[in-house]
Amino acid sequence: MPSKLSVRMSAAALAAATVFAVAPTASAAPRYADANPSPAAAEVKLPAEVAGVLGASGRSLVDAVAADALGRSQDGRGLAPSVALGKLADQGRKVVVDVRSATPGWARGVAYVEAPATEGAHPEGWLYIARYLDGHWVSGVEGDSEFADYFAKSPLVGAAERRTMTAYATHQTATTMATTANTGGLLLPWMPDYYMTVTGGPHASDGVNGYWSSLDLAGGNASGRVRSSRDGTATSMCGAGGGWTRVIHPNGFSTDYYHMYNATYYNATPVGTSALLGNIGRDVCAGGSATGDHVHWSLRTYDANYNGTYTWLHGRTIGGWTWWNGSSQYTGCATRLGVTACPGNAIYNRTS
């Protein structure tokens, strides 16, 4: 991964490809400026009131965050930002920088790299906080040491969110999350004692690489409503109207929910267990594809510096069911009290 110095130096190269626009009038959040990006550009989402706070420095903020996100992405790792943008553009994809809030010297939001429009592909996304230092913006996306430092200091981080993340990091430091089956009482993404159907067993979040961290779930008697697996802090990764939400829990895990429609908008918002997030759907707000209504649910964990990664489901208990990898992705099953449930089977969500 490039150093922050190389990110700053590459911002100028990125600037030529980055579209930056400001909405002409203030509006209730989250109404965004129309960035009108070209295929080779980073897309910018910028509420008018935030643009007013940033002023002329807004463009350099977007450049710094986009370069940082590209450096952490599978497609941009080890490449100059301009090269990574060109690679994405050739595939009809882009990096999106959503600036959610700002105060003099600070900004925060979400950045993501769109997934290719292929079956099983899912996007990469990060929360970020940036600070204006010595005449330029230094960004910290999840996993950077800057992110952990800024999270502890920024006035844009609320007290409840800071408590959740601090508990998260403390829990992570005190336990070996990679080897324990304990998930701190995480539920499956619907109401307890209702059921959905497993349409895809454990598989990689992007359908191709990495840990088999994800499940596909649909149908049942939960009325298609997708709910938080536990209490925590929720963020709508695609912004208002987008069907991708991340909930960071205080027990050392976070969970992602993708393909929802009619999704509730959250912006680092405290939520309770089983909070309504949206409905199963086919939304591809950040790329990928979906051939039927479902929720793509993923398990993530962090280290003490909030370096978030998708993690194995194998051997972990979620919603009262212990999940096991199959011989290939999507084929794995779950067990509970001597019962085995595989793709095509309906399962009840249990608290114990």
C-alpha cells in the first residue's frame, strides 16, 4: 500500500480525472450535488451545506480520499491512482467519494470502489475521516493508522459511535477473533423466531477471492424485512436510497447487508438489535449483480486499529446455527441441535 506521502503526491494526477461540483443551494441532507462524472472520473457525492464548509479545499479532499481508497482496493493496490482509475474505467467502474459531514479542519464520509457487473461480485467500501494539516488534506480510511487516530480526536465522531468503536477495538485486542467461534450473540438478518431460506451458503464477499464470509438469504415469513444482526452504529454505504448498509457492533464484529431496496438511511447512527435496515431486493448501488430478491449478508472483523476485513464464517455460530464451508463456494450448510440446513432449506433465527 502506498504511503500517505505518495498519496499526497499522486493527488495532482488524480485531480485531472476527478469531477467535483457543488450544489447551488442548501438543502436537507442528504441531497447531493450533481457531479456528472465521466466514465474515467471519481464520482463525488457532496451535500451543499458540506460543500460550503469545505470551500476551495473540497477538491483536494476528494482527491486524497479517492487515492487512499484506491490504494486499499484489490484493483488499485500498488498502482498510481490515475492508472487504477483507468483500469476501473475500462470496466465501466469508478471510485465514489461521499462527503457526509465537515467542520473546519475535518471531514468524514464513505468511499467505495464499484464492483464489476458480474454474478457474485460485490463492492469494496470504507468509512473515512480526513484532517486538514499544513495546507493539505490527509485522509484515513478504515485500516489506516490515521483513521484510528482521527476517530479518537475528530469532533465529527459522536459520543455513542466512539463508545461503540472503542468497545469494538477493546474486544478485538482482548480476544483472538480469527479462531473463536463466539460471535457475541449475532443474529441472522431478520427477526428472531422467524425464518428465511438459505439461497447461498458461505462464500467470499466478492464471490471470487478471500474469506468465505457471506450468506445469501431470501423468502420466508419475515416479510422480506432485513434487520441488524445486533446493536451498533449503522452507515448507509451508498447514501440515501442505496441498498448497502454496514453496522459496526461493539462485540468485535461488523456486518454488511447488500442488495436491499427501500433501505433506511443511516449516517453513523446508533441502532438496536433487529433495527430495520430495508427489504430484500436486487439493488446494485455499488455494482455487482443480483438475479433475484435476496440479502447478501457478510461478517467482518477489525484489528485494534480498525483495519476491517471480511472473515471466515466456517465454525462460527450466527442466529443459533453453526456455519460450515462446503466443497465449493455457496454449497456450505449450517447445523443446529443435530439438524443440518443447506441451500434451499428454510431456517429459523434463534437467539440461543
